[in-house]
Amino acid sequence: MQELKRQRRPRREFDREEGVAKAQALFHRHGFDGVGVAALTEALDIHPPSFYAAYGSKAGLFERTLERYVAEQGLPLSEIFSDDRSLGEAITHLFIAAADQYSRDACCPGCFVTEGARAADPDARAVALKIGQQMIEAIHVAIANHAPDQADKLTDFVVTTLRGFSAAAYAGLQAERLLAVARYSGELLAKELDSTGR
């Protein structure tokens, strides 16, 4: 009997966007420095030459994952800083929304962009800082629409507070405790702004 040759099934075409989604989860969970190219190619089920052809470099893929995170999970500033909210109410809402997002997924806690900026690799850190700066500028614009004379000071306060929320979530602070801190922080700032007529 003639031995039948096994027919090789055609390899499924690689989906680059699906690869970005898988890499995002790995980078967010373990950090840029904690994920090697070998782990990425295994998770994406591609060979190294295909990996570099698709994304250019590990840092290039990291940038794609950060952009995806911002596009899909970025806080809706235009909605939060709506005209029907005072500045204090808007910032309180922002704090609560951020704390909820940062603590929602126990496997990927914190703000991916903020935690990504802690990378030891200079290229990865530069990418995360660049995208983070875009987010800071968007917050500055939203605040300036309500209080242009205090926009710099309040933006620094808000961004520093959000980074603290991210660090706390990443360190494992329970969601209900982080949300309580977010509400309290927002209420304290709102009282201060109300006292100055903002």
C-alpha cells in the first residue's frame, strides 16, 4: 500500500492587530523589560523574521500597544470635562474613572502608559513618555477651558495624582480602597476650587 503523504495545512495569515492585542497584555502585565522577543514570538505564534517584518522591533511593537491602549482605554476627557460640570466635579469624576480603570483588571493593573514610562530600556521609555506627554497636554487643555489662569498648577496636581493611583493599583491596592482615595482626593480639591470660585 502506498503511504499517503500528510498534507500540510496552510498556515493562517498573521493578523498584525491581533498580535498587538496579545503583546499589549504581556507588556502591561510584565513591563517592557520583562518580556523578551522569544516570549513575544511564542505568544504571537510567529518566527523572529516575521516578527521584525511586522513590527520593526520590540520597541516598535511596544509603541503600537501603547497607541492601542490610548485609543481603546483612554479616559474620555471631553465627556468628563463637560460644560454642565464644574471644574471640581470634572476632576473628581476623572479621578474616580481613572481609579476604576486602573484597578479593574487584576492581571493588568495601573495605567499602561504611566507604568511603561518606568522601562529601563531608553527607547521604550522615550516612547511611553512621548505618548504620556500627549495625554498631559490633553488634560491641560481640558482644565484650561475652565480655569486658564490655574491650568499649569492644576494639571501638575492632576497628573501627579493620577500617577499615584496607577502606582498604587500596580502595587496591588484593592479596588474599593483606591476608589475611596480617588473620591476623597476629588472632594478635597473640589472644596478648594469652590472656595476660590472655580
